[in-house]
Amino acid sequence: MLDSAHLGDIEGAFGRISVTDPDTGRTLKTRLLTMAAIVGPGLIVMVGDNDAGGVATYAQAGQNYGYSLLWVLLLLIPVLVVNQEMVVRLGAVTGVGHARLINERFGRGWGWFSVGDLFALNFLTIVTEFIGISLVASYFGISRYIVVPTAAVALIAIMASGSFRRWERAMFVFIAISVVQIPMLLLSHPDWGQAARDFVIPGIKGGVSSDAVLLIIAIVGTTVAPWQLFFQQSNIIDKRITPRFIRYERADTVLGAVVVVIGAAALMMTADYAARSTGTIGDFVDAGEVAHLLGMSSSTLGSIFAIVLLDASIVGAAAVTLSTSYAFGDVFGVKHSLHRGFKDAKQFYLSYSAMIALAAGITLIPGAPLGLITTAVQALAGLLLPSATVFLLLLCNDRQVLGPWANRRWLNIVAGLIVGILLLLSGILMATTLFPDLDVRSVSIDLAVAMTVVACAAMLGVKVLERLRGAAAPAPAVEFDGVDKSQWRMPPLALLEPVSWSSGTKLGMLALRGYLVVGAILLVVKAVELGMG
């Protein structure tokens, strides 16, 4: 624990739970009141994931492919729930932020390797949120030099209130505004029968193509983002949620996953209506243009879509920036809590304000390469997609950290499968970003085969190496039989035994590091080439 403000009563937007609450005689009413007080981190992180980039990606899917990619959203629900549920346990059980856990358990080298990437990606993502705000300003005919600075000041004011409860209530106001997606969808005359079929039957309008595959990868990348892991874990800690409330926070996370998929589906279906009603199927430009197309059919519908884009940009900017400030506090050992005022946590608030101000300023620079920044965010998110999940999986199998809350075997199998799929998608996105003329279908097949061969060879090599070394018998597992899980917390980090990686884990992590380093260098080279025309 770096901040004593992380201890005390739970002060949620809709209720308070005292640390002296005996947790006895639970009735349906008290359970509902407890849920109301706990709900927040899971719902906010998911709604924040439908940010400006998400709106643009879902709108592109709807305008270019109609309802045919709705099935992708349904498949993402278990991915979101599995990843974020592991974060829920880490936050509630350890009381330590994601960035600090990586630093302390795997060393500062790996810590900076992970967090440094996060800082770069998050900042570029914040810029894209302000790009979304500027598109809304253009739709309503208001100067972006008025709207963007106003939004930046509002974001700083909401965060710097010195009250976790006030901040969370402000976030729920924006979440409530996002409910206008429902009337937006109804006004777009949806075909419910077609939507139901496309949700459960995979297919791609017009057949499989390179553009379609890349868009599917973009949907995955914008829905499963690395910043979510850092945000929810730290936000759970800041809200003072402990292991006895994990089941409530799991419900909060599942609720958020369902809400984010419903919102994404509404955006896809509305963009499909915009394309059909204006004869612009397959001609996606950006989210602002979709609002203009909808406005041609109904000024009300166009305005609602623009409001949804503005709301998504603000929630996304707030969540992503706060995620970065939480990580900043973890890495540099400074106070980082929304329970503290500006005087008590100056560095925390200054880091947040500086990122907001700089991102907004970049958006206002005449001739700034905003399109290039948006592309870079998607590519970088795709590159980092599997890395964050690997660290998460390693932490959740560390019994020194999670004790009786560590992952079970079935969950490791599911999470391992998810990592493999994310790594494949990351490789496809990287290859096609760097070499646009490649055939995505053949690249996908080649990468899948190569990954399978490499994985089998690596497992065989590790077994041979351990046999040649005469590997010692593994240390007996620590048992937690009879332990009250609701009361078990991670001991102080300084008292934990050092992490000992197997040969296979070392080999895999070195391979991952090599892939990320090479990929990042190639991305920089590609960005310079595009910037120079």
C-alpha cells in the first residue's frame, strides 16, 4: 500500500459501507444496498472502453458490413469477463496497483517494459478522445478551439474534487447519458430478426476479405485494451473494496461487459441505417461523417449520435487518463487517491492535468497528423494486446500474491487460449500495418501454423533442457485449507518470497520481449515514413 487513503469505509456513488459492518444477517435488501455501493469500477471501465475509438470502429463495421459482424461482440463477452475478473481479485486481495505488482514481483526491468508501453499508448489514446470531441464540435458548427479546451477543463475539475464519491457520481452521470443509445437505435429502424441471426451465426457480408479481417481485429483491439487492467485494479483499491466484496465486484464487471456489448451493437446497427438510407454502404470516413449522414435522414438522430460520440470521448478520456495517473503513482511511489485533495496529492493531480492539457493541445495544432495518431493507437494497441494479459496471468498464478484466490487450472486453460488468440491477432495486425499489400487470409494461416510449430518446439525444448539439467523436484505447494478467503489479504510485498520462473516461462517472456521490441521499432519507422509522405 502506497497511500493510507486506500483504507477506510467504502464510499460509492450510491451508498456507503462501514469497515465495522459485521457482515451478518444478510437479507435481499442489504445485498441490494451493498451491490449499489460497490457498483462502479467494473461498469465505468467497460463503458469507458466504448470511447471515441470504439465508436469509430463499431460505426465502420456497421456502415461497411451491416449487421454481419455482431457475432464478434458476443464472443468478446467471455474475454472481457475472464480478463477483468482476474484484475478484480488482484485489486481486492493485494491492495496494490497493477504497475507496482509487476515492478515488485518481476523486477523494475519488466515493470518499466510494461508500464512504459502503457504510458505511450494511453497518451495517444487520450489524444484520440479529443479528436472525437473535435468531430462533435464540427458537427454542431462550434469551433473546436472552444469545445476542446472546455472539455479539458471539465475533465480536470471532475477529477480534482478531492472526493472519490463525487468523481464516481460524475462518471455515472455520463454513463446515464450513454443510455440515449437506446432511442438512437430505435430511431434507426432496426431489423431485429436479422440482428438476432447475426449475433449467433458468424459471417461476413461480402465474404472474407483483408479489410474485414483487419476490422475484426480492430474491434477486438478497441474492446480489450491494456489500460482496462490498470484502471480497474487501482480503482477497486481506491474504492477500498476488500475480498469479502469480490462477488459483488464480479457482478459489477459482468454487468459492464453486457452494457458495453449492447452499446457497441447499437452503434453498429445505427451506422448500418446511416449507410442504407444515404447509399453510402462501404464508404466509411470517420465517426463525425456518420453523424452527418444520420442528420441527412433525421436531425434528431444525427444529434443523438453526436452526443453519444461526445459522451464516449469524455468517459474514455477520464478513465484512460486516471488509469495512467494511478500507474504513475504506483511506479514513482507517490500518493494517488481520489479521496485526497490537490494539496495532499499534487503529483497525482498534476500528472493527470498535464496529460489532459497536452493531449488537448495536440488536437488543436493546425495540420497535426490526427489520422496518423489514430492509426498508430490501433496498431500499438494490437502490439501490446497479449503482453498485458501475460503479466496478468503470471500474477494470478503467484500464490504468494493471491494465496487461496490464485487461478484454478480451468481458468488458466481459458486464459492461455485467450493469450494465444490475442497474440495471433496482434501478429496479423502488425504484419498488415507494416506491409499493407500482404494478403491477410494467407498471413493469418501462416502465422497460426508458425505459432503452433514454435509453441510445440518450445515445449519440447524446455522438457529436454530440464531433463539434461536433472531438474530438481518442485517445491511443495503452499496449502490454504481451512483459510477464510473473505479475510485473506496479501502479506506486505517485502515479506514475499522471490518469484522463480521455470525455463519455459523465461523462454516465453524473452520471446515476447523480443517481439514487442522489434514490433515497436518497426512501428516507429513506419510512422516516420507516413509522416514524411
